[in-house]
Amino acid sequence: MKFNTVIIGGGLAGLAGGIALQKAGRSTAIISTGQNALHFFSGSFESVEEAPQRIAALFEEAGVRLHYSPGVRLMPLGTFREAALSLDDVSLFPTPKIGKKALIVSFRGYHDFFASFLAEGLEKQGMACRIEWLDLPELELLGQSPSEMRSVQIARTMDRIWEKVVQEIRNWLQDEDTVILPQVFGLRYNTVPDRIRQAVPANVVFVGTLPPSVPGIRTQMLLKRRYELLGGTYLMGDEVTEAHVHEGTVHSIVTKNLDNHFIEAEHFILASGGFFSKGLKSNPFRIYEPIFGLDVEQASDRSGWYHPEFMHDQPYLAYGVKTDDTLHTLCEGKPMKNLYAAGSILGGTRPEMGSGAGLAIRSALAAVDQILKTEAE
Ligand SMILES: Cc1cc2nc3c(=O)[nH]c(=O)nc-3n(C[C@H](O)[C@H](O)[C@H](O)COP(=O)(O)OP(=O)(O)OC[C@H]3O[C@@H](n4cnc5c(N)ncnc54)[C@H](O)[C@@H]3O)c2cc1C
């Protein structure tokens, strides 16, 4: 198998890079082991100012609905956190004062949304709260096992019966100005959160649940679909185990599932994530990048990797693979000629590209620009 570019990792960075390359007419493959950070996504994009045209187009063309309004969003325990660019599900407020009275609605037997803690948090800030629990026969089967009563399973049912939920809310509403719901709507149909907002005569706010994140999974599905519609090859559930490198040029890679076949390409983008996704690993002596053995930024002494106070900023979270200015990765101090890094595998090594989702998208697009530039030279 031969492609123009092979991308290792199918999270936000891998998909953003893959879509941009397919749009530029290049043949690409994304190989991705499994879950990525989007499955835990809050719905708000760190370090992305009002989406520049290129980023906005990337999401818009995939059907991902975004809005931008610097302010705060409501967190699951009734506190507020700053946010700006967010998925449409996330309500953004100029200040933490979101209303006087809230009706919080959850599902009987659902333990991944903490209605009582949420109410307690909001009450501390002067908002009166009332909680109602939906008892729906459609969820009865899920309710028999706590492991089934999870956000994604509920969301699948809600895709079918969200109008029934709206009816229940309308019956319950008294003088509340705000209705708060768990983020379990619109897994397949991303207009559902908006349609709920239009159908309920109060300000509807969706609040994050314990993972998996329904808006994050929807975003992943939409970006993946867009990538595949553009002709990209997404090898899901496979893992790159080894690479063939000669004098700083990567020629091919080997995966677990296709172990007899080399996957060749002109260019490679490493978007395998940070520690969370095993793009970076560690042993007691060093932090390392497992496929190519690239140079990784890190304190030489292990005691410098972490701060003994658990809640303190942890240095290891900023570690990532080293690159030159053009995102070529480094191996023993020398740039790899056709291997670029993008996304959270860069850790804090490229502060000018921001952090979180901002870093993932910006670095992926920058790596794509480098590839196209190299080809044009
Ligand atoms: C739990 C969590 C929640 C987050 N929430 C937010 C948020 O709400 N907002 C925000 O802005 N940022 C958030 N972030 C930051 C996040 O890192 C970025 O937003 C971004 O999604 C990272 O994308 P990525 O593509 O670089 O990496 P990832 O999403 O980690 O994707 C890397 C992918 O590479 C795959 N992979 C790894 N090794 C291999 C291999 N050898 N072969 C094949 N595939 C491989 C992994 O399985 C994974 O699918 C969060 C991070 C984490 C860890």
C-alpha cells in the first residue's frame, strides 16, 4: 500500500491534517488504535480565538456546528469556567449569572450526571434549583444494568425520543427561567440540541456528563465521515508498531493487523497524542516516543518530571517530541526529513501554537502546509 501521506493517530490532529491533505488532492491513510481525546471533549476548544476562516471551514464542511462568544460555561458541579470557541451544545454566558431559577432534569438510574451536586453549586451562587427525574420506559432496559446506563447509550435512545423529553419538561416547568439537561442529545443528529432550545420556553443549558462525551464522539464521527467522503482511508483499531527509516527518511511503517504489508508514503505525520493516548510512554528512567524513538523534551532527572503536590501543574504534562521550526521531528538532534509531529504529542514544546484543541488543529494544518510546500519546491 502506498499513499502520499500516512498519518499515525486519528484524533483531532490526525483528522484535521487528513482532511486538509485530501482537500489538497493528496492520497492519505490514517491509522488509529482507538479512543482519542475527543471522546472526553468538553465541547470547548482551548486556545482558539474566534475561529479563523480555515478552521471554521474545516468544521463547517464536516457539519460540526460551532459558536464563538468569549465568556463562561457551566461546569458539571455548578461552577463556571472560561470558554470562547465551543460546539453549539455548549451555552456561553458573559458572566456566571445565568438565571434566577433552574429546573435540572436527569434520568432515573443515570449516575454519570450529578444533578444534586450541580444544584448545590448553583445554589451557592444564589440560583434556586429544582430537580426532576425522567422515568422513561424506553430506558428501562438500560437501567437494569448501571454499566449500560451511560451517556452514549442514552444518547442513542434520545435521538429517537427527544421530543417526548421536551414534552415532559414543558409539563414540569413552573416559573423557572433555565432548564439544565445532561449533554446526551444529538449524537447522530446535531441539530437536536438547538431544536430542544427552540421547543422549551426557557433558557436551555446542556452540561457535560462523565465520559464518554456525546458531543465529542459526534465531532469525531463527523470529521471521520468528512475525511472518508474526501477519499481518505481510515484504518480504525490498528496500531503502528514499527517504522523503516533510512538516513532520516521514513520509508514505510508496519501495523499490528497488516503485519505482512509495509505501508509506504512520501510523508508521515505523527499525531499519536500524549501520554493519555500512548503517543508518549515512560519507564522509570526516561520518557520516550515508542514508534520512531524521537527526541522528547524532558527533565533529565526523574524527580523533575512531576510536582509532589498532586493538584499542582505537573511538568510531565508539558513534555512532547522535539521538532525544528517546520515541525520536522528530531532524532538524536537531527531533523527527520519526512516525519512531522502534530497535536498533543508536541506537549508544551510549541507554545506559539497554543494548547489543547488549538494546538491540535494549528499544528496539523502547519504540518500539511509544510508537506505541500516541500512538494512545490
Ligand atoms: C481526557 C482529555 C480531555 C481533553 N479535553 C479537552 C477539551 O475539552 N478541550 C480542549 O481544547 N482540549 C482538550 N484536551 C486536549 C486534547 O489533547 C486536544 O484537544 C486534542 O483533542 C488532542 O488531539 P490529538 O489528535 O493530538 O491526540 P489524541 O486525541 O490523543 O489522538 C491520538 C490518537 O492516536 C492514536 N495512537 C497512539 N499511538 C498509536 C499508534 N502506535 N498507532 C496508531 N494509532 C495510535 C490513539 O489511539 C489516539 O486515537 C483533552 C485531553 C485529554 C487527554
